[in-house]
Amino acid sequence: MFYPRLNKNLGIGVIGLVALNLISCGSESPKARRSIDCKLSSNFTGCSANKEGGNFVWDLSDSKEDQEYVIVLWNQSEFRENDYFQRSEFSISSSFSSKSIPAEEERLKGKIIGKLPQGNEADDSEVEEWGAHVPTSIRFQLNHDSNAGQSSIDGDTSKTPQPPAPAQHYFYLRNSDDPSSRGEKAEFEEIHASKGHYAAFMDKSVNPTQASEFQSKLGCLDQAVSETIDWLGRPIQIGKESEIALLISPIQSDNGMAIGSFNFLDLFESYKGRLMPDANFRESIRLSPDISDWKLCATTSHEIQHLISYLYKVMQQIPEPERGDFESVQKYQLMPEQASLDEGFSHNIEELVQGAPYVNSHMTRFLKSPSETSLSLEAAGGLPLHNIKTRGFATLLIQHALARAGATLDKNDPLTRNLFKKWIASPETGLDNIAKTFEQNKNQFLEHFFTSLSSTLFDSGRQNTLIPAQNITEEQVKGLKFFDRTEEVIEIKAGDIHPLMIDLSLVRRSNKMLLRPEAFAVMRLIIPHDKKDAILEFSSKDSPYSIFITRVR
């Protein structure tokens, strides 16, 4: 899916999850003063700071015992459109270097790493494949025309099947998300339909053998489409056709492995009062003909979530007389869901509704190496690993919200279903939309997430507070299983997370980093009990940032 201009200001506030906020000098001060101490008891595990650039000093002096912290520095800078090389420089200066990891932990870590299965995470080809949803990888999308040379807005009914010959349909392959661009016309024929839900069309250029093989996989589509719509609703109908068009046609991408896509331009018929070239004016998604059996239904649900989200957040907000004109999106300053969360919702739908097993691998990739992950999917650019880590991060954020609300990873849980529909149907976007469920803002929600992440992974004896418990059935396992940091395990399976799998750097005397917009660095700090001058200074030239600090030992 294309994501135009998604990085609007979502609002950053001072964190209020815990009573202690570490606020340093104002932006007008040339030099930071020492902050109040952040001394955390066993029942007081999180504190935080917000800065609009400049320096911040944290004082941990006079510790009475060894202490361990997880420190998250989050770059609040927003992505500048098409600036994929945008970076902000940060530094952490410490009066000491972190104490080394205990020898016993190093020994156990070696054993854990040696037990990681090959299937614990997505392989490189899958990273490339799922990375193909970003704008830099997908170079065109579809538009549909029901009559050769004429747009469906003309009301032509020639697409109605007339035996014995099947009706022919003409769809357009658009090479850009520019509403003034033209599309390449291709001929399709209807191969399957569920009245009122969807109609599947096969590109006639597809190899006959491949087309025949695809038709043998259609059995699950009825369930995939109907369950997804049942879960999320379908607020309005665009165009005259009540069925969502599933367009089966090869999808060109930089790596040649894209398997599904949705283009919002398919929902419009005009731009600035003039007919949009090769307009479709119909709800549609695109599927690759060589998609594997077990991914077909999951991918269908994934793309339909994108479609339904856009219907709720953009199309439904436009007055009906203006709804077909793309200029109305700009006129009413409407925004689709933030790209990363849009993917997070779709991946969660894949797992919850269709039981896709690979969603766990996205979350595992993020957890194994969380540093430098960005909340901005655009900031990942065309880098597959960063793209998949952002998707895993967004998937976890949504599951964290489910856990906080008391919901489960069971598709039959009414609370789970109601929360998804509430968040997706809301005209608001971004983490602030989800955070409102807990009377918080984006920053407060992220602090709660990172505090839960840190304590779940590294606070020995603490239970998982990050995401709902695994939902294990005979057919599948949904969610992740977290081990204690001191726990020796016989086997680590896909979906298992042991803290010693996690790659986190130790804080040194001098730590410099370049972070993408909305990216964060995660580090461990172990302070010996006899350290009398434990002081850290965080700084940036002019980029806003937040610091989330969690004591885990």
C-alpha cells in the first residue's frame, strides 16, 4: 500500500505513567542543570524524561547495591517526505562504563544462542516478500475498468456474466500513486464470486497452468473475506458494485516477490473536478497468482484491512457528494492510518483471524535486535530488515494494548474484536488513537510499552505484562512465550523468547548514535554497588527526544 504524507504531528506530552518525571533545562538554557535523582525501588520501576533538544543529566550516585537498568532513547523527529537518509545525532556520556555482564549470564547466553532453531524467524526471502508493501518496493497498483476504453463510472453493465462466454473486464495497472498518472489496460475474466462480498478476477495474461493452479486455492477466500468484514465492518460502498474486486495479476516490485497490495486511488473517480485517468471507483485489492496456498487467505485479510481502514478514516469522513473526488482528501485534511500501525493491524488480523504462523517471526526479529527500529515505516525505506522490524514493533504495540485492556489473542473474544473495530473505525490515527483507550497520549503509551518490555524480559521472576498470553490450540499457536532470564531451557521453538536472545549494547563512557526519525536505541546499564559518581548525560543538537528508564535488577 502507498502511504502519502503520513507523518502528521500526533502531539507529544510529558509522561505521566509514573509520578517521577525527569525534566532538565528548558530549550532556552545553554547548559543543562543536574536533574532530580531517579532512584527506583523494587515496586517503582519506570521513570522518564522529555527534551526538545539539548542536554539532560541523570544522577544515580550513592547506590547501595548493584543495579541494572534498561535505557531507551527515542528520537521524536518526524520523517521528512522522501528523505530516506534523514538522521539525528545523539550522544550518551557516562561518568563510568557499565559493569560487564556476569559470567554466569554469559555462559547461559551461549547455550541459549546455540539452541535457536532455524525456523525461529523469517528467512531472508520472507523479509523481502513482506517488505514489498512499502512504496519504494511496489512500483504500481491496479485500477479497474469494466468496459474497454470507458470508466466504470459510465455505468456500463457489460461485465455481467452472459453464458456461454464469460464476461470480459478491463483493469488498469497504474505505475504511480499520482492521481494524474495513466494506467496500462489489461484484460481479466471473473473466476469466482461471493454475492455481496467479493468477486475474483484473473488477468488473462497469466500462464494457463498457473491460473488453473490458483483456482484450486480459492476454497478459503469465502471464509477469509467474510470473517474479515465480520470483524471490522464495511462502513460504506464505493462505486456501483457491492463486491470487493480481488484482482489476480503479477505484481511488479523491486525484488519481484510482492504478493498483495492495496491502492487508495482505486476508490476515486475524479481529481479537482475532472475525470481521473483510468479510474476504477471500486473497492479492490491485488493478489499475486503465484501466492502459496497457506498465504492466500492471510494476505487477502491483510489487504482488506488496509482497504477497510481507508474507508473508515478517509472516505467516510468526506461528505457523500464530494466523496469520489481525490481533492476532497486534501480539502478536509484527512489522513489514513500511520503506515507502521496500518501494517501492524493487518498482521494482527492475519494472525488472529486467519492463523498466519509467520507473524510471530516479525515480532521475534524486532525483539532479538530492537535498537534502531523506527515507528515510521517510511523511514525504513527499501531496507528489508528495518521494514520487517518496524512491522514486528507495530504488531507488538497493538498486542500490548490488547493486554492492557484485558483482551486475548482469541478471535472469538468479543473484547478483542471490539477493540480492533474501535481503533480501526475511529477517524483518528496513530498511537494517540490507541492511547486514548487508557486516557494517555502517544508518549505515555510508549513509556508503558517499554517499561513492560524491559521488565518482562529482564526483571527475573516478573510475569509477562507485554502482550496477552499465548493462545495455543490444536491447529496453531498465537502470540509469544517469554522465559525468565535465569531459566535454562531444553529447546527453543518458534515463538519462544528468552531474554538472552536479545542483542542490547552496554552503556560505555561515550556513546554516539545516528537514529532515523521515530527510531530508538535500547541499552543496558549495570551499576556496581560501590559507584559513587554514577552520572549520565544525554544530548542532541536540536532533535526532540524522550528517555524511558526501567530498573530491572
